[in-house]
Amino acid sequence: MTLVDTTVWIDFFRGTDTPEVRELQRMVATREDICVCGVILTEVLQGINADKDYAKASAVFDALLFLPMTQRTFVRAAELYRTLRRKGRTIRNAVDCMIAAVALEHDVALLHRDRDFLPIAEMAGLKVVKTRATSTGYSTVRLRHS
């Protein structure tokens, strides 16, 4: 199972070719378990302007595994932030700590394109997906994003 971060979903829906999008496309094509959590769902959907595109994205997310976020998830996110800050690595976006906490809590890897996850992986054991730099030829669902 893999939790896919907002950064990858935005590129996916925009049709942007990145190694992370190609990895997501490969995962879709091979029917791997792809997960989403509440904050990722909200971040992606709030940025979509057109109702038609919103409906398409919602349908994609409806087909994914949903990882719940409990009170413990949010406490763990705060602990991650505080621990990394004490070690000299301040995470720019608290939401990234929430996403990392979900991945850690459910013991799933994270597919991302966000530098804030690198120190979390290094210092807190977050599993991240290594991407390939070669094209797979899979297509994406293209949506307009703000």
C-alpha cells in the first residue's frame, strides 16, 4: 500500500510528466493499493475550479483506500514537527507532518515530490517510494487546477 501525496496528485491531474507521476501511473496500471487521507483529499479537491474536473477527481479518490486520521495521528504529527525542529530541521508545512504521521501510523510508504518529507524519512523512519526516471507510456486524467 502506498499513500500518494498532494504534490503528486496535482501533477497527475494536470498531466505533468514527473518521475512521481509515472510511478503513480504504473501503480494504477498494475492495480496496486493506493491510499489517500483526509488532508490530501481536501488539499487536492479545494484547488479544482471547474465542477466537471472536480467530479472526475472525486471519482478517482472514491476508488482509493482511505486512511483515517485519529486524535493520535494529529498528536504524532505535532511530535514529528517538534522532534525534527529540535534536531535543527524545521518542516515548512504542518500538513506535511500530518501526512507523514498517517503514513507512519498505517505503516505505508509515501509517494511524494516535496522536500519536507526527506528529513522526516531520514530522522523519523518514514518510508518513501523511490521513483524511476524512465517513461512508462501510461496516460493521465487531465484536469484544470488553480
